[in-house]
Amino acid sequence: MPQGAITRGTTNTNRLRRSDRWLATWPGLRSVADAHVVDLGYGASSTTTRELASRLAQVRPDVRVWGIEIDPARVTLAQEEIARAKPPVTNVSFSFGGFEIPVPVGVAPVAIRAFNVLRQYDEAEVPSAWASMVKRLDAAGVLIDGTCDEIGRVSTWIALTPAGPQSLSLSLRLTDLETPLIAAERLPKALIHRNVSGEPVHEFLTALDAAWRTSAPLSTFGSVQRWQATVASLVAAGWPILGGRSRWRLGEVTVAWDAVAPAAG
Ligand SMILES: C[S@@+](CC[C@H](N)C(=O)[O-])C[C@H]1O[C@@H](n2cnc3c(N)ncnc32)[C@H](O)[C@@H]1O
């Protein structure tokens, strides 16, 4: 039996572009001998899996993408869609399975994407699902457990390696952004119920929002400059921000997991 349960299949063209862009920079993607990537829980159409394959192929042309779904009807549908694809798509396939990640023997994915999957589970189910997926990764691999809005303007994800959770990323459409607190309602399941006083992720979002407000005068030069100043002031305040300024330009910020992990107990 596959591990997990069928949930709503909601998906949308291009909604995962922000995390795809981040995943394309993952160092292991370039360094492994065979680049296998899993898209777990792709939903009611094969679209986001095919988009992932095409974006990753720009940096790793021989990438092989395995779409895995726990709903057999969605597997059949995706297989029909890929068979009809023009031009033919030869580096993507679809199969039935769950958190156990049933890829062929000898395949160790360099990346597993599980987007908008765990949000429909209980918080208590997250650690075992993470452990099950991470176990299948290549030593240089990464799991991203993320959530986004319907059209991908607000996206957040946790990155995990075989060594454990590494970071939390937020990626926001900056045009017309009123407050980065909009990310709070789209946090991954491991954090969404922790946005309360006394929890590190709440302190982080509060600091981010305060920095965004303080940086308001920079709006004159555009929302990107305002965001860059916002993230720079988090760095100055001692937050362990990962990734360089080129990421900030995209409306992205990544913070080390230890700074936002749920408080013990
Ligand atoms: C909301 S859709 C997400 C679709 C796509 N990833 C996206 O973000 O647009 C969630 C999908 O995950 C599938 N799912 C839930 N638990 C799963 C599991 N343990 N293994 C594989 N698929 C799962 C559901 O059947 C559903 O089709």
C-alpha cells in the first residue's frame, strides 16, 4: 500500500515557478552522475511536472523526472496527457505511489518536490512523511515541502537534506505587495500553526514585516529595491539569511531552519 491518502488535486499552470527557479540552483543537480527528480503529488494534471522537467533541463539537460501520485485515476490521466504531448516528452513518466517514493531500484533522486501535498495532512503526520521521503534521496539530494497560493504569487517551502531540515524560503510577488505577512497563511504544515507569539517563525515574520515597513521610503525606486533593503536589514540584525542578493531580487528570502524551527515542547 502506498503511504498517504488521496487529497484534493488542485493545481495550476505555472504556479510552482518560484520554487522551480530555486530548485534549478541546487548544487547536487549539477554534480550527481544521474539526475533523477521526483514530483510527488502532482495533482489533477501533469502540467506542473512537465514544467519542472523543462525548467530543470535548462541546467541539467539529461534530467529524468518521475511524477508520483496516490490517486490512480490521476496517474492514468497524466500518462494519457504525456502520451499525446507534442513535441513528444521523453524524460518524464508517471506512476502510482506515496511517501515511500517508489522509484526503480538503484535510483536515488537528487530532488523530491512535494508541493501542496502535506498541507492537507495533520501536523503530527509531517515528521514521518519527511523521514520516508528523505530516506530515498541521493546524499547530495534535497526534499522541498512547500505551499503556494492558486497562481503562485505567494510561495513558501522548507528544504531538507539527508542531514535534516536546512532552511525556510519565502518567495513573493513584490508588485503591489502590502506586507510579507501574506506568507503566513501559506506556510508549510510544519510551521503554519506556529505563527504565534513565542514561536521562532512568528519572530521571523514579525521582523520581516517591520523591516518591510521601515524600508517603505525606498518604494520610490521600486518594490525590488524595497525588498532588497528589507532583507539586508534582517542580515544586519543577525538573522541567518542564506543565498546572495541575486535571490532577493526575485522577491525571495531564505533563512536557516534553526532560526525558525518550532520551539521544543
Ligand atoms: C493540491 S494537489 C497539488 C498538486 C501540485 N503539486 C501543485 O502544487 O499544484 C495535492 C496532490 O497530492 C496528492 N497526494 C496526497 N498525498 C500523497 C501521497 N502521500 N503520495 C502521493 N501523492 C499524494 C493528492 O492526491 C493530490 O493530487
